[in-house]
Amino acid sequence: MIQKIFCVHDSVADAYLLPFFLPNTPMAVRSICDCLNDENHAFGRNPQDYTLFEIGTFNDATAEIEYITPYESLGNGVDLKKLMTNVLEEKQNAKE
């Protein structure tokens, strides 16, 4: 199975956090947004400092890693938090 590789960049530390693997981009965005909405998490306390990147793919059958160059920014924490808020509002409006 092909998994996508994601990584969060911390602009204050000027470093990438450890990468994580998920089957698709919406799952990665949701995962990060969960952290952004948690005031006890560093992402939630300082969303402006973190940017989510898709950096490649991992094939678990062959252990092959392919990198995207340049890495694809999926958005800064502030933007992703707004995006998730808009998605949730649209879902709520659709129910009404």
C-alpha cells in the first residue's frame, strides 16, 4: 500500500518535526486540525508557527520512498484552522 508522507515545519525552531504517514491528504489535514483545535497542544497555542507539508510517498511492499520536490505546502496552521472551521460550518448548514 502506498502511504503519503507528511511533515510539519516549525518556523520558530526552523526545523521539520518527525514525518508521519497516512493514506491521503484529507486525513493528514484532519489530524493536524485536531491538534490546532487543542489549546493544550503546541500547534493549538501557536498555529502561526506551524506549516503542514506533503513530502512524498512510502510503498510498504517495497520500502521505496519517493520525495516531492519541492515539498508541497498544505497550509499554515492559521489557514488550516480557518479551513476546518469553514468545512464544519458548511456541514452544519447543510444539516439545517
